[in-house]
Amino acid sequence: MKDGHTAKGYESLFAKAAGTFWGYTGCELVRMDDRKVTAGLDVKPHHLNMLGIVHGGVYSTLLDSVMGLAAMAVRPEHTVVTSGLNVHFLAPVRKGRITAVAEVILASGKTIMTKGTLTDESGEVCSAATATFRVLEKRAD
């Protein structure tokens, strides 16, 4: 994590994340608190599609991940999973660093709703998303 701010109880989560899909993609947590998460990704050749732009799956992965972290931060004692994801692709990226920011819109009962944006190095919004998360059982760890 870049600046050392993290939601309580999630330090060990990111130690485990290095060997998961999160770590494989190169996602990097920049900041996290109880309602907002920021993550970044340095674009590498393997993130590009055949057109030479960042693959839509990379956009979706980064946004789903940060929105999921935001949802987990408001229900740290529970497991939460994505139940709906809506991504709008607004501008292509070819190189540099992309940054995703997610916030919780609603946390009610077994549902958490979030919104997220993905920007390039110049601050241009490249993608916007919303997601719904289902709150499941209490976490065992």
C-alpha cells in the first residue's frame, strides 16, 4: 500500500492477495478507509488487447476489485461477493498508470452498492462502473 492507510483488520488480507488474481494482474492498493478505496495499475504489455489498448477485462477487474474492497470495508466481519457489475468503457489507455477509485453508495441489510471510476495519468475518466454485493455469512478467519 502506498500511503499506509488501510481499514482495520485488512492488513493480513493484502499479505494473502499477492498470490491471487489481484496480485497476478499487478493491482496495487493505494489507499483504503471505511468507505473509499483507491488502487492503481502500471500498464504492461500483457494488459493490452490486440488493438494495443488496455483490455476491457483489465478495466473490469480493477473496478470490481476496488469496489469489492469498499464493500468489504463496511462489513469487515462478513464475506461479500459481487452479485452485479455494470461497466462503461469511455476512453482507451495504451500505456502509463491507471487509477481506480471506489465508494460505497448504500449499505443496507444483505446488499451493498458501490460506484467506481478509472482514470488515466492525465486524470481522464476511462471507465465508470457500479456494482452490487451480496453480504454472506460471517468470515471464518
